[in-house]
Amino acid sequence: MNFFMQDNNQHEHVYFVNQLYRDFLLPTILGTDNDAILYWGGKRIARKYDLLSFEDVVSFFNTAEFGLLEKTKTHRNEEIFKLTGQSVTDRINSGSQEFSLEAGIVAEAIQKETGRTTECEIKIDDRKKEVKLLAKFD
């Protein structure tokens, strides 16, 4: 039985596994706490894998197939990032609005890089099929 959307290439497999646990299983188990727990989990992942800079996060996102992360703007108290790529498009097309894990990773890495307490907001652009991550620090 073929559960994959097109063929059995590596991307299809990674997308299916991510959709299975990130968009179905975890929300079912965690309920209304899903976003908060995944955000916290992202922060823990950034610490475990010593993601201490933006470049580290870009490399990690590529390896984990979370998408292509780009810094688009830097302000005095905020950095804005754009997350794009096939995995992001696939998740948005499937109705997923959950990118808390990625936001937690970015927040922790930027906090380590800047030495400033950082929180990250998520803005999803359904039309452009991209996610904006707004890292705000004190």
C-alpha cells in the first residue's frame, strides 16, 4: 500500500513522517498544549545540538528538512526570518498551521547568539506558502 502523495522518493518519505507525528499524533496526544510544548521542545533541541548562531540553525533546518531559513530583516529589538521550501509548502497545503518547534529553535539560537532574552512569533502566509518567524528580544 502506497501512502505517499506521488512517488517514494526521500522527500515524500520525510514529509509523510513529519505529517504523521507533527500534524496528527502530537496534537492528538498534547491537545491544547501542543504549540507550547513544541515551542519548548524546539528550545531544548537548540540547546542539545549547540545551535549557537543563525548559521547553525540554517544548517540544522536543512539537515532536518524543515525548510530553507533566511534572515530578511534586522531591527534594534527584532530579527525577521522567512522559512520556505517544499516541506513548508507541503505542510501549509495540508492545512498545518503548526511551526512552533521551528520557532522555539530560532528563539533559543538567537538568544544564545545575542545574549538577550528572545521569543519568536509565527506568521503564516498561505498565499506565498511561507512562514515568517519574528524573533523579538529585550
